[in-house]
Amino acid sequence: MASNTEKGLRKRGSLDDSPPPGGIEEHVVPGTVHLIDLERKMRAKHAGGDSDIVLVPAPSSDPDDPLNWSPRRKALSTACMSMYTFMIGIASSAIYSVLEPVSQDTGLTLNELNNGTGYLFLLAGWGCLVWQPLALQYGKRPVYLFSMLATLAIMVWTPYTKTNGQYLANKILQGFFAAPIESLAEISVADIYFQHERGSYLGLYSFMLAGSNFFAPVIAGFITNGQGWKWVFYWCAIFLAIGFVFNLILMEETNYDRNYKDVIPSTPPETSGLEKPRPVEAFASPKEKKTYLQKLSVLPQKRPFHLWKMLPRPLILLSFPVILYAGFSYGSNLVWFNVLNGTASSFLSSPPYNFRPSLVGLSYVSPLIGVLLGSLWSGYIGDIIVLRIARRNGGILEPEHRLWLFGLSVVLIPFSLILWGVGAAHGVHWFGLVFAMAVIAASNSISIQLSVSYAIDSYKDLAGEAMVTVILIRNTMSFAIGYGITPWVQGMGKQNAFILAAMVGLAQCLTFLIMVKFGKRSRAKTRERYQKYVQESHSMGMVH
């Protein structure tokens, strides 16, 4: 039975993502959208041809509105975002494969090196508090470029760190400057793609993010064998230089101040008397397209300075249950990635496997395959599934519909953890462990896409701040678990530790059912506060 809100939406054809100036419709639950025009009566832009899919958010008539970009222009923007994510991801993960030689050459203990990587990921989360409002204030393009340039310099510095203080400073700065990889790329996807397309491209982002983390050990092992561990970081700097030049000449700014006078109203003609339609700019006189140089401007548009007002917003959003859950979901699934990284070398290099460091690195090809399959499931296939659910729901799409894709993780996570830990304890064939690595990686990429999508789809107009909140939770959890992996496995033993991990993983995955049941209710309760913050952002010109 449809809820009253859904009935109202069917009657009025309202779109949550197209607020009038200064706010959103008061009767709409944040995130609930009329995505499928089953009766073909909505006066709104559709996806093209005879499609019944409504374009959410509604685009303006400006050809330089990122939602109106040509497929080629969108593909180029996506390639630039992917280039940034992959290069920064490699630089952030390369250290894992060279801990032993770094320790031998510098005298730093493994514990000190692991503490440094922990601080890297902690600052990669908390650094978002600075970079995200900067990107909304001054543009995403300059933040991406500066992030790559600063990380490049840090990679060149890394081989010269000889003391624990230098190493910690290096990792803290690297985490801070790499922070945009955690929360900015997802918003760049939301800037240029409509809601029915976002899943596939967020799946691509999750593949680039998780894939870079697993690709780095593959190449790092061979670089160490051939050129020494210092060249692992020099090659990271080279990769970043390539990425910087690529994005410098090809990346466009995706921040766009959408004027809702330019947006087609989404009210069906026969009910227009119930709600005053929004004014529409004539499509006969479109605005002039930007020149190539205008597209590559480092500071595309001046805005009033509101940075200090935006800084505390992500901390305030901790009180939104949906965002809190998205952060917990993302962080708790990332724990198993940390467990894999923390135990892979010791499991595979010890008897009966006795893998050389290069073979340990090569085993990470398996997680790359798992990441690809997981991204396809949560992204491309997920878009197909949620559209079918929306059609069965009278054309109404709820963010919770995508959470059903976590059903696969309910099986994958406990299975892979038992195969990995219990299998290693009993000396199962090496292929069993490598297969478990692929399954753990697949579940990790699924959690990235689904958690991010849930937060963005629920609170699209506050997506930038919401993603910072999600990443703060995720990286703080990751930082905390990093200190406990080794003593936990050593204290309980491989078998008992991973049986417990499998049970915890199963319970954690099943929490998605709580949000399927109560998620919409919690979104409805946050509607007034959401409207208030959206109005504040509109008044500051900080909604994109």
C-alpha cells in the first residue's frame, strides 16, 4: 500500500531534487522522487525518445549546465575524475607492499610505519572538513589539481624520511592533501548525471577507488624487486604528474549555480491549478556556450565568502540517522578490507604457502577482479533493479530501494572471511585464499557504491556535506580497527578470530533491513532541518 506521501507525489508529480528558490517542497520527504512517469502526464523533461524516466534533478536550458553536457563531454569529465581517483589511490596504498624494506633501511619499526598509515587515513577523512567547503566555494577543479600537485611533492619527499617524526608528518600531510578522493569525486558524479544514471558511475568510482588500492601492491612488489623500494614512491610521483597534466588540460569545473527559473516545472498540466508552476526560460534563445579557455578557468565564478558557515555543517549532519547509517555501513565494510591488508602478507608468506613478496603482490590481481564484479553488481545491474522496483512502486523511487542489493553481501562477507581465516589456519590450497581475497574485495566495492548512493539520493542538495560526514565516520572506524587487527588475530588464533569476524560481518550486513523498514520514516523526521540547511545553502549560492 502506497504511503500518503507517495500518493501526493503521484498526484502532483513533484520532484524532490528540483527545489524552488530557497528550499524544497514542504510536503516531500527528502530523497523520495517520482522517477517513472507511468501515465506519461508529467510536464517534465524525460530521458529521451519514448522513455518514461523523468530527469531528476531537472536540468536548466543552459548548454553549460553539467546536466545538459553532451555524452562526450560527460565522458571526458568522468575520465578526469577517474584519473584523479586512481592516481591518488595508488599513492595512498603503495606503502603497504614495502613496509619490510622501508623498516630495514630506515630503522623505523613496523608498528611505527603502521601507525603512520593509520594517521594517513584518519586525516584523509577529517581533511574533508576543509576541502569540501573549499570546493563548493572556489570550485572542484582547483581542489583536484592542488591535491594532485601536493601529493606529488609528498611522494618525492617520502624516501627521505628517516625518523618517526618525519614519517608521521609525511603521512599526516599526505592524508590531508589526498582527502578530496574520499568525498569530492562522488559529488562530481552527482553534478553531471541524473538519478537514474548515478548508480553506474558511482560504481565506476568505487572500482577506481578500491581497484587502485589493490593495484598498488601488484606493481609495488615488482618495482621493489627491480629498482628498490624508493622507486615505488618515485613512480607514484610520476603517475601523479601524468594525472595532473591530464586534468589540467581536460578537466572542466562541474560546480553550477542552477537558476530554478530555467528549470521545466514538473507539475502535470491538469493539476497545475493546485500548485503554481515554476517559470521556464524560453529554449529558443539559449545561452552562449563557454570557450575552451573559459571551461578550464581555475576560479570559474566569484562567490561571497561563506566558508566558515559551511565548515561545521558535516558535524551537524551526524544527527541525521540515514547519514549516520551510510557512514557506519561504509566503515564497517571497509574494516574487512583492512583485515585483509593487515593479514595478507603474514598468511601468504608463511608455511605452507611461502609466497615471495612479488607473489604476495601478484595475488592482489584477484581482488581487482572482485572489485570489478562488485562494482558491476552495485552500479550497472543495481540501476536496472531499482528502476524495476520503482515501476512496481507506482513510479516512486525511495533511496532504500537500492539497499536491497546488500542482500548479496549477507552471503559474501561471512563466506569469504571463513574461507580466508579458517582456510589459512588449516592450510587450504592457495587458490582458496586468493579466491577469498576476490570475494572480500567485491563486498568492499559493493559497500562503497551503496553507502555513497544512499546518502546522496537521500539528501541530494546537501550531498557535499553529507559525504564529508559519511567519510568522517568511515575513516575514524578504519583508524580505530587498524590498531587491533594484529593483536586480535594473534590472541585468538586464525580460526577463532575469523569465525567471530564472519558472525560480526553477518550481523553488520543485516542492519540494512533496519533502514529498509525505518529509513523513510527517519528521512521524514529530518525534513524541516533539511529544508532549513538547503535554504541556507541557496542563500549563500553553495548548492550545486
